[in-house]
Amino acid sequence: MAPTRALPALWLSMAAAASYVVGEKYCRLCYLKGSSMVPTIQAQGDVGLLDRRCLAGYDFSHGDVVVFRLSTDHGMKMVQRLIALPGDWIQIPEKRDIRQVPSGHCWVEGDNAGNSWDSRHYGPVRAFSLTIILSRFSSICSVSFFNKNW
């Protein structure tokens, strides 16, 4: 009887291991909350599907919605839109300043500019800290895709 009891435990451990690998290498669900990306992401919270495959090759495009951690505050995750890639030139209207985004960095801003703490305040972010959000789920029946190519 021992082999029969061990079978469910084996399947459960295999499922847990597979889930971990998928979450680390391919995609993961993440709770998104805050007002800086309204109306794209609801202030009261949405669930996003994160594409972790981009971590290996920095496969980003202008306009991608990304999740990252600030290097100054390792505990806080930010959600912003990718505005400029390494080497791009950006203009900060409030400062009338034109800058080139340094190599290995990106410029991010929130869709709700009046209520967003973004690169206009803390500067470019390191590209290796970004993860693309494939889609958001505001309810079980509603799915919005950020990149229409998927």
C-alpha cells in the first residue's frame, strides 16, 4: 500500500516544481495597484501576467508596460510605461532638458502623469530590472492585452 500513497505526493511535488520553473522562467501572475497607470491599470488593483522571458535578452519595445524594482528601494515594485530605450533622446518638459538614455537603462513614465512618480523624478532605470506585463485581468471575465501582437 505504501507505493499507492506515495503516488499523489509524487504528483503534487512534480506539479509544485513545474509551477516554480514556469513562474521563474516564463510567466507569473502579479497584483498591480496604484494610481500612476490609471486608466490602463485600475487604482484599486488588477492582476497582471508578467512575461519573464524578456529578462534574458532585454526584449523591450517603446510603449511596453513594465514592472521593476527601484535600485534605491529594493522592496517597492513599480509599474510604468516604457518611453525610451538605451541611446534614445528624451525631453523633460518641466525642466526643458534634453537627455540621452544611458546604455543599459530605460526611461519609464506613468500614464497618469499628474499622479506618477517615475523617471522624471528618479531618472533612468536599469534595463535588467524590468519585466514586461503581457496582460491584465481586472475580473475573471475581462482580459486586456497591452501588446496587440499577442
